[in-house]
Amino acid sequence: MFVWNGDKGSSYAFSKVREDFDISYILMVLNGDGSNHSSLSSLRRECEKLGVPFFWAKLKSERPEEYLEVVAELKDDYGIEAVVTDGSQGVIEESCGALGVRVIRA
């Protein structure tokens, strides 16, 4: 699973890691303040072109507990084994580590 944050860096990182990893899903975490919500429709179109299913989750804050819930659900429902992220996102690493999900930095 690739975590998409909605900026240009995500596009670059995705194209880079897709060469080396089988990216089965994309996750976009929507900020509670709405700052990245406009990127959701763009991501939807991009995922349709790529043929990669995507999920989105709206979080009220960036607390590890909220990420933990999202990743746990995806792990249980879809067998997520690893998360690829395009930067240092400690809260994702903390949440994934607690669930035994590997984190790969692009």
C-alpha cells in the first residue's frame, strides 16, 4: 500500500517505487483541517488510469491511534503487509510498527 499525501512528491515517489514493489492499493489520509481534500478527486482519476484501487481516511488529528485504526482495518480486510511512504512520517511508522506492518520510505 502506498500512502499518498496529495502533493507532487507523492506522484514522483509512486512512480519510483512502482518499479520495485507491487503496489496493490493507495491510501490518502485526509487532514481534518481540509487542506488536502481537493486532491482526492485528482487521485481518484489517477488511480482509475493506473488500475490501482484506493482508499481514503479522514482523520481529526495526526494522533498515532487514528492511523493505527486505519492501518489495522486495511491489514485485516486486505492483508496489507507493507506501507510505502514518501517521507518521514513518524506517526505512520509508529502505527505500522505496532501492527507488524513494514514501512518502506520512498
